[in-house]
Amino acid sequence: MANEEADDVTTRLTTAQTVDTSRPAGSPFKLPATLRADLDADLAALKATDSDTGPAEGGRAGAAGARRLALDELNRQHRGGFRFIAAIAETTITEPQRLAVFEAYGWESGEIGRLDDDTRLIALARQAATVSAADAAGNAAYLYPAARLTRIAAQLAIIDAADSAASGADAELATLRRDTALSLAASTLLRIRFLYCSATRDADSTPELVRIGYQPRRGPGEVQHPPTGGGLPGSSSSSSTSSSSSSGLPGSSSSSA
């Protein structure tokens, strides 16, 4: 997602770009061609990478949602597979054979156990794809039907495809790209400010800085300080300020006389 620093740099660079475009060629504040090219490129890159962080976060959330649905479907398929083994007719399988089939699919001691562990759901799914007739008491009829195995494989594919996005890898990469662009753009903004400060003898007091969003340096006496003592009428600070200011005026002594 966008951050405040990126927004601030984008706003300042956009302003500097607009101001520079309107400046005549002979102005001492006109950006050199190289600096202007860097401004244009860095501003475009920052806008693009900053906007990319939003979709990346959305893609992360979407991948996490798809992964959750796939895990829920695996839960359903595993329960169906367990019931399939349990329902094999007693006339075609002995109980020791049934136990061997259960354990081949990961159902220890022939118990379904808890299926609220995502890691176990995935492990059972991967194991199901590896079970052969030799593992299932030597009888292919005891294996999960092909249609169930296909559905399990489909859910695993969704989970595998979503894992990198669900873990935030895409969002982290988008943020890294934005931060790299932000660093370059911020350095270009500093170069523009330095150029303004060195363009004339006003240095960093030049009022031109205001046009690109910076406050010029003020000279001594230009900064207004709040009065002490609360600024109440008749306070000592107020009267001393008045007398000190009047003493410096021409004819102050005669007017007091």
C-alpha cells in the first residue's frame, strides 16, 4: 500500500516538474537537462511502483483465500477417502488388510484423527498420491478412486500456486521495488533543492523554494517568537518590547521630552 513518505515525495516532485516546465530557458532556476530527465524518470517510477503495492497486497489476500478454500476441500476429500476404506465390504477384505490400507493413506491405527491441522491435510494429500496397490494389501480395488485422487491433486495445485503469494512474497517484492524507487526519487528531490539554493546569492533564503514546497531560511529578526508571560496587556515583556522598539526610532527622545 502507499505510504506517507512516497506521497510527499511524489507531490514535491510533481510540483517541481510543473514549475520547471513553466520556467524560461534563461532562468537560473531552470533544471539542467540531466536533472530534469532524472526527475521525470524517478517520478514515473515512484508512481508506478507505489501503485503496484496495492494490487500486490490484494493478490496476497486473494491467494490466501483460495488456499483456504482448497484446504477445506482437501478436508472433505480426506473424510470421503476414510469413509471409502471403512465401507469396503467385509467379504472382500480382512480387518488386518483394512488396517494396512488405512495406514498406507496416513490413517494411523485406522483412526481419522483431527483434520483441523493444515499441515496434516497437505501431508495426507501428498501421501494419497503415492499409495500403490502393493501398499494397499496388494489389491488395487482398495485404492482411492481415480476421480478422488484427481480432486485431491487439483487442490494441492491450488495450494502450491498460492503459497508464495499467501506468504507475502509478492507484496514484499512490490514494497522493495517501491522503496528503491522512493530512495532514488528522494535523492533527486534533494538535488533540485540544492540547485535552487545555489542558483543565486540568496542561497537557501531564496523565495523560489516556496514554489517547490520548501520553506526558505529566515534571517535574524524575521522569525516571530510568541511573547513571554502569556502576552497579556501591560505585562513586563509587552512594555519592554514597546520601549525597545520606540527607542530606535528617529526623534524618539524629543517625543518623550
